[in-house]
Amino acid sequence: MRGRLQSFFVGNGATWVHRALVVALALLGALFSIGPAVASDDASAAPLIAYNALLVGDDARARLVVDFDRKPEFSYHYLKDPARLVITLPATAFGFSGDAVEARGLISDIRYGATGPGQSRIVLSAREPIQMTLAEVRDEGSAGFRLVIDLAIADSAVFEKLLAGQQETPAAAFARQDATAADEDDSFVVAIDAGHGGIDTGAIGEDTRTLEKDITLDFARAFAGKLQAVPGYDSYLTRDADIYLSLSKRVELARQHGADLFISLHADSLSQTDISGATVYTLSDRASDRLAAALAKRENLSNEIMGIEASVEPEEVTDILLDLTRRETQSFSISLADQVVASFEGRISLINNPHRYAGFMVLRAPDIPSILLEIGFLSNPEDEKRMLDPVWRDRLVDRLVDAVTRYRSPMISGMP
Ligand code: ZN
């Protein structure tokens, strides 16, 4: 494979002569595709033209989009050390700018070019074990055909399984390989996300020097345990140890474990030490108030601690279906937040206006209803004392279990 890769040209190396040639070819291709079904024999002998491409993503996911003049037949396989996805195509003229597919986030390198007579390949190298989560060709009408490949981080066991089980897989055989998904039974899975962890300690208590990352893990474990005891419910902890996880990894792990809900737990500090009580946040581009905006900004800094660059969301290559999903998810998130507030009322102290919203990155899953719960504030002595009390912790966790089951019950009773 190494030797072959030598013959690959990286996008940046394409000369203007080459680009001009490809543009000319693309124009020719466009003419053919507009006209009546012309000489299909000739057309199939000519190379495919990949005239546009885009690679987006963060450290947990990546999406590669390539636009072709004609429908590309392709197959794929994985390689290891480093983890790679190899997409095999018929002879293809790559005419897009290398800048469009610059490696980023999860993807450490991308190469493409001819690998033999009548064969071209695109090779994506990853920083971690991966799995392909989507591979499809969309008919874009006069714009040609769009190949969409999604990759996500995978457990190494899952990646090994993919490596071991593979033949050169025709793309038609692709089905989402949720090898890790806990969705075989119909349990309702709640992903419980203990905020911060590892090098990212989060807030620090004024009196006791308690670390937010320890409080959140303590509550997350207690919540997971109680929820698991309810028939029909299952929980998944994004972290069950003192480790650092980027914000997007938290979301991706939840998705891979078949989460139906995502609940992130926090216990931050404020400069106004008199503010106390629990707050429930949902996602919004515009913050409900200044306090919410400041908190979201601080939470989103978690990525910067590890030097993870601000990501381009794969959703930027978006479609109407995704927008609809997102809107529907948003209304479920709001309904969950309302249930949490209702369950807490009179039992767990709440901030005034307890349902607030802001642009928390960890709430950005388009398909999983998500909330962020500030259990209390480590900057407030009473809150701090309460959060260290196991009796109070269990009371709060019971209210959360109540909120989740209430959230779900109208859905169950609404079923035929
Ligand atoms: Zn926090």
C-alpha cells in the first residue's frame, strides 16, 4: 500500500494546467449530461470527474462530500496503523481544490488519485479507530451526483471487528454498523454526561475546594444507578472515571450507545455568590440572558483546554431533513427541561427562571433531545453544602428519574 500511495497526488499539488484541464473536462461532462442520452459507451470509458469536494468535522466525526459528473460506483475497506478508510472508485479526474479537503479534527490526512488502470482511490487517515456511519450517493439532478461519507470514532474492539470481517465491501451493501449501539432491546437509553473531567476540573468550591468534575461524576453515577433500576430504562455514562473528553466526543459516544436522551450535569461557579439553585438549559443560538450566555461561553472553553480547535460542524453540509430533525429534537429537549423543572418544584431549590437557554456545544446533537443541568453553584456556600450531602443528592436524582419517566409517559400512552 505504501508504494502505491507514492503515486497519489495530494490536492495542493495540482497545477493550474491540471485544474484548467479538469474544468474543461467538467464542462464537457456537463454538456453530455444535459443533452439527450448520448453515446453512453464513450461516456463510461471516460474518467469520472470529481469536480467539487468538502471535508468537515471535529475530533469525533467527519463528513466527506464529493460531487461527481456521473454516478460513482464505489467500494470501501479499512486499513490499520493508522486507521484508514479506503474508497475505491473507477478512474476519476480529481478537479477540486486541495484546500476544500484539508485534513482536520479526526482526519489526519487525506489522499486521492489513480491507483491503477481504471481505478482511483480516496484514502482518509484517522487519529483514532473509526467506523463509517454513512455512505450514500445522492442524485442532485443537473448538479450530478454527490457522494457522502460519514466517519465517527469507534471503540478499538469495534474497529478490529470491522477490519477482521471485511472483504472489499461494495457500497450497496453498506448498512449503518452500529456495532456498539445498545439498541437491540427497546430500553429507553439515557446518556448521562458528567461535566468536565481529567485536566478540565471545572469550577472549584469556595469553602471545601470541591471540584466540579467530582461532583458531576458522583451525581452521574447515582443517577445512572437509579435509572437502571427502573424497568424499561437503561443508562450510559459518557465517562465513568476522571478522564478528559471533548464536547463532541461526549455527544458522539452517546449517539453510538443508542441514547434517546442526553443529560449533561454541571455545578459551575458565578461571580455573584448569592445566586443559588438548580438551572436547566436547552440549546439556543441566542442566550436567554447574560448569565446563560456567560455560562455557555465558559463551558465551551472545555475544548480549548486541550487545544481542540473550534470545529466546523458536519451539519454545515446540511439538508432539509436534518433541519426538520433538529427542530423536532429541540421541542423534545424543551419538553424534557419542563419536566425537570416540574419535578424539582417545591423539592429541590431552583434559581428564578429555572429554564434558560444558550449556545452550549455539548447540546448540539441534532437527533438526541438534550439538556444541561446546573445542579447548583459551587460559588454559593449553601449549594456547595447541599451538593456534598448524599441524602440531598439522592433526592435530586430521584426527581431526575421522575422527570425522565414523566417525559416518556405521554409518548408511551400515545402509542397505538
Ligand atoms: Zn461545568
